[in-house]
Amino acid sequence: MKIAGLLGILLLSLCLGCSRQPPHEPVTVTFLDIEWDAPERLPKLAQDLQDFTRETGIQVKRLPGPAGSLDQLVLWRELLQKGATTPDVCGIDATWAGMLSQYLMDLKPYFATELASEYPVVVASYSVVTRS
């Protein structure tokens, strides 16, 4: 009986100790956005990011990119060449996919279901065909 009581106390103290651990930090991704001269799109983007956080639990830290498209391309290429750990996600112009292809990863295997529901022309515009 003593052993069972001691085991019960030990298990109870372990369980109470577990409940006192600090909660895990939420997952946060850093999004480096293309900053076009279109301030009217910012409220929609903010709403989309809030919806994403609500649906996934993933927080998004949005960083506006440089204003000019050439400056944006230079920044993206520089970050990719360095292998920078942030940002986690970059908004890029569709025309840059080919120029940045050596740094990009094929995500089709991971998002086959989602891509099937998109317009094929849009998917194709962000797809790069590489030649071996």
C-alpha cells in the first residue's frame, strides 16, 4: 500500500509539474511583401493575413519590401544567394520566377490539392520549367 501511495503522489506531482510548463510560443512566419504603389490593397492583405492566422494558428509578421521593382529583385536575389534564414516567405513578381529559379523549390508535391483548385494559367505563371 505504501508503494502504491508513493507512486500515486509521484504521478500526481509529475502531472502538476507538466501543467505548470510555460505555453509554447506560436509559430510565426516572416513575409517579405512586394510593396507596389497600391495602398488600396493593404487592408485586403491585412484581412487575408488575419484569416490565415485564425485558420492555421500561424502568426505572420509582414515586412514591406523596397518600393521599386528593380530594388525588390536585387533584394530578393541577394537574400536567396546568401541563404538568409528570413524572410520565410517572399512575395515575388511572376516574371521573376525564371530569374530566381535556381533558388526556388518545387512545392507542387506539397500543395497538389490546393493547386488543382487554382486557375491553371495562374499556376503556370508562377511555375518554372528547368532543363537538365
